[in-house]
Amino acid sequence: MRTNRWWIVCPLLILGLARAAVADEFFFRDSDVVVMIGDSITEQHLYSNYVEMWTVTRFPAWKLTFRNVGIGGDRSTGGNMRFQRDVAVHHPTAMTVDFGMNDGQYGPFREEVFQPYADGLQGMADQAKSANVRVAWVTPQPLDGPEPGSTALTGYNKTLERFCEGMKSTAAKNGGLYVDQFHPYLAILDKARSAATTYERITGGDAVHPGPPGQALMAASILRGLHFPNLVSAVEIDAATMRLVAARNCQVSNLTASNTGISFQRLDAALPFFPPEAAGILKWTPILNELNAYGLTVAGLKAGRYDVRLEGAKIAEYSADELGAGVNLASAALAAGPVAKQVQAVKAAVEAKNSYHHDKVFRGIVLHPVSIPDWLDLKLSRDDIEAKRHEAYNDRMKKMVELDSAVRMSLIMKPQHVEVVPAAQ
């Protein structure tokens, strides 16, 4: 991954321009409050967590807030009816809308079924415009069902493709961003089907609700549609002259040579990410490396093999030729060492925050039915009950502020001592 030589002119100036460019292209922005609405696939907190994780690790200095308000079995009409209660209450600046799986009613396309779907989307669009909320309109993913053949575009998937066209029309009509995850996902399913003699679900879970492999594929497709920047950071060094050639989205200092190799301090402005529980999908698509360009190029090394160490921990081994051409450290850095430990800590903080919101706030209060049995003989009016509900909601949302802060604390970037030294024989 060799960088262009025009970086030599002024690496620090170019670094600032590069940061601005990727930030301008990405759908999410610094200080965004993002609400993700959808059905049971959203409520699984898999693709939504992954989208959040990739975003906050790519922009750890940003102040971002994510809330998931997916409800199992919901449709666009439900999303429209509950917009004020579940979306507007968070005062969002951006949202993602992912409906369609249930809306087609799991049968052939019918106009009388499609029209309520389109009306529900338009209702959400009207409310989002009134609240000045940017919207990314995300298509449903296709079913990964047991239909025979080398293509998955059969049965209900043909209906879903028509519903994707409705989502695209809504985005175009209302100035939103259309995000097609249906066709990229379908292409991977077809690739797997054409390579297998018998059907095998590659996405985990069930046909409608993918497990982590499928939801990582969903997240990757969504992020590409949001114009997510794949650059984590990149360093290029000429070891023969001990010169820093380029540093993209990072700072490099204390470049030192020794009889055994080179070392330097690297302070990255981003982290790589990939959910380890989704590793099975990498057999069919290299999304880990495609979404994480974490580059190291070291030219001018003597022939031989070299260890790359972060804070003294070996994470990878390459030949001098491989390092001279440039390597992507993402997979190795996520497997072991200090980067892996920090990413694991961020993931734990994000999951803890979102689990609390789902269990204690959204399902625990907002959606929880209130029923007082007669035998308790409690004389509570509806106003009393709603007041107590409101009080409990405010108390638990104070805890959400603490959990949001814990995510941001886990994202504080630390310099890494990098060594490129001859591999032990």
C-alpha cells in the first residue's frame, strides 16, 4: 500500500487536508446523535453495534451518540407512528431507517401490500424533515434461505428487491441517502452458492435474522453506502536514509535505527475494527482488510524476514520485500497486542451501553406494559403511573450519559512503540 510521492511535500499539511476530506464524505458527522430504527433485525443489536463500532473507532475524537430503537415484527407504518416517541425524543441529527423484511408479508409482490410500506416511509421522511434530521434509507438484506440453485434471487427475495426500489424512490424524493445493502449481500450469497454443491447458510442465524457473519456483511454494505473512509492510518519510512516519507492520519516521532532494525512512536488518529465473532464471513469477502487500511511501508531494509512489534508484542512477520511494498496491519493488530486490547475495550463499552438502553430503557420502560393487578389494591391513577414512568426514564437516562462517557474514554488514543526487527530464527 505505497503512498503517493506528493506526500513528501508537506506531510503535516496534507494530513490535515486528508482528515477534512474523509470527514466531509462520510454521512455521519462530529457531534451527531444517531437513531437507528427498524424491525427485529435492527433490535438484534448486531449490525447496528458494528456500524457504531466502525464509526467510533474510525473517528475516536468525535463526540457521537447512537441509539437503537428497533422493534421485532415492526414495519414502516409502525416506524412512522412511533417516530415522535422513539426517534424525536432523542433529538437526533441523523438516523438510519431499515424496514422492508416484514412489510412484504413474505409472499409475492402485491401493490396493495407495497403501498402502505411506501406511505410509512414517506411519513417518516416528512417527520424527519420537520425535525431537521438527515436520513440514510437502508434497504433490507435478502433472505439466506435453502432454495436450490446458484442464485439467491428467488422467491421472497424478488419481492424484497421491489421493496428496495421503493426505498430508493423515497430517498430520491426526500433528499436522503439511499443505501443498498440488498445487492452487495446478494452477491456474496450467490458467490457462496455457486461454490457449493449443497446449500449451506454462510450468514449464521436463520434465513431472516442473520448471525454475526451476516450482520457484519450488512454493516460493511451499509458503511460503504454511507461513504465510510477505509483509511485507519498509514506510515511510510525509508530505512536506508532513516527518513519519514509519509504519515497519514497519524503522528510519527522518535524514528531510530539500530543494528537490528528500526523503531518509532506512532500515534494513530483511528483504530481498525472487525467483530471476531463474524470471522466466518471472511471466507467469502475480505471486508476486514477492505474497511481497515492500516498501513506500514518500510523500504530499504536488508533482505530477510522481520517481526513487527507493538509495545514489545509481536503481531506479525513479513519479508523485507513485503514491507517495502507496504503491508496492511489490520488483521494482525486486531488479533493480538495493544491495539487489539483497546478495540476489545471499546467493543465491550459499546455493547454494555446498548444492552442497558435496550433492556432497562427501551424495553424496560418505553415499551413495557403497565398492568396493576386488582389484588394489589393500589389506588394509582393513569397520571400517577405516567409520572412514575417519566421519573424512572429520566433516572435511567442519567445512567446512559455515564455509559456514553465510558465509550468515549475507551477511545482515547495512545502512542504505540513500533519496532521492525529481524525475525528470531
